[in-house]
Amino acid sequence: MTLFIGVVSQKGGVGKSTIARMLGREYALAGWNVKIADLDIQQGTSFSWQARRLQRGIEPAVAVERFGTVSQAVKAAGPYDIMVLDGPPHATMGTHQIAETSTLVVLPTGLALDDLEPTVLLAHEMVKKGVPAERIVIVFCRVGDSDAELAEARSYVLQAGYQHLRNVLPEKTGFRRASDEGRAPTETRFSSLNERAEAVAQELADLVQSQTNREAA
Ligand SMILES: Nc1ncnc2c1ncn2[C@@H]1O[C@H](COP(=O)(O)OP(=O)(O)OP(=O)(O)O)[C@@H](O)[C@H]1O
Ligand SMILES: [Mg+2]
């Protein structure tokens, strides 16, 4: 059975495609048969990223395909162990379909209230539509250097009733540069950045595993 991981947000540019590609690369490296479903048909960001990756011959190869709808992606998921659903820039009907389909729904967000509020509202909407809160995880991305800001964001999310990752993705030019070269955030030129991204990927993979175990029980 294919396992689905959804990456969605209410706001654009928060790091959905970055996280989707990181998961795609890490699962591929670990020997899983993984596909990223790029559901952003207007930009096809992950699809273009894969083209850059192929041009450079970067291993492991990460399969990416564009789909116009979540249903089409689900129909094509059969051959894969894992499908990562890279959501469109803004929450749409498709966002809720992604949430309903996924074992883990990842909500990347910035730390400002302007980012946190719509993130939590989207989570509330998902729960209202029947997605269990424990399937939702908020990931802080593009994090600046203020510990106080991060601490406040963590408590905002916890008070709203959701879990967040302990590990965060800092805002670093190195991540953008890696992406420009068809590389994942775990494949930058800087081992310190790669380690930060690996920690985020590992924590997400652990959550996927525990959620899978819980649902099988
Ligand atoms: N941690 C980071 N540090 C620096 N740049 C980042 C980081 N995360 C993402 N970016 C850059 O920010 C831009 C938006 O990131 P990304 O494409 O992952 O967001 P998205 O949520 O998928 O956007 P969209 O809503 O348009 O699909 C990209 O140029 C990406 O390289
Ligand atoms: Mg994107």
C-alpha cells in the first residue's frame, strides 16, 4: 500500500516544495520507491527542480510528476512505497483532499503571526473536516535568529492544540542555492545546513512511522 505524506499551506512561499523535495531525496536515499506529486500546475516548481537535478546527474534520482488533481495523483500512486504530495501555493479544495489522503499532513510556516494565524486556521478547518489532529504537524521554516520569536511560535501552536517539529529549517541562502542546482536541503555545500535539514527529515519520518503504527493497531 502506498503511504501518502501531504505538504500544504494557506500561504505561498513558506517552504512546501523545499520540504517535499527533502523528503523525496531522503526516502529515495534510504531505498524507498518514492514519487513527488507536484500539484502546482501553474509553477511546477518541483518538476523544474527535478529537471535541474537530472541535468546534473545527481544521485539518487528522485521521481517527480505533475498532476492536475489529487485524485489523479492517487490513481498513479500504485507502484510507489511513498508519494509526497507537494501542494499548490494556496489552500484550495485540493488541499483538503491532500489532508484526507495523507498519513501525515505537514504544514510549513513562518514565525510571524501573519503566517501562524492562517496556518492554525487551516489546521482547524482540516480537523473540522474529519482529519485527526495527531495527523497534522506544523514545521517552522525560514526561521530567523531570534530564539524568543521561535519560542513564542512554538507556544502559539501548542496552545492551538497542534504538534510542531522540534527541529526547524533556518532561513539560509545555502538552501536556495542548493535548490537552484537541483539539490535537496540535505545536499547543500555546508555540512551544518545538511545536518539541520536531515534532523527535520528524520523527525518527520519518525512521525510518519509512529502514525502508521498507530493506524495499524
Ligand atoms: N529555509 C530556507 N532558507 C532560504 N530560502 C528558502 C528556505 N526555504 C525555502 N526557501 C526559498 O523560498 C522560496 C519558496 O520556497 P518553496 O518553493 O519551498 O515554497 P512553497 O511553499 O512551495 O511555495 P509555493 O507556495 O509558491 O508553492 C524558494 O525560492 C526557496 O528556495
Ligand atoms: Mg511549492
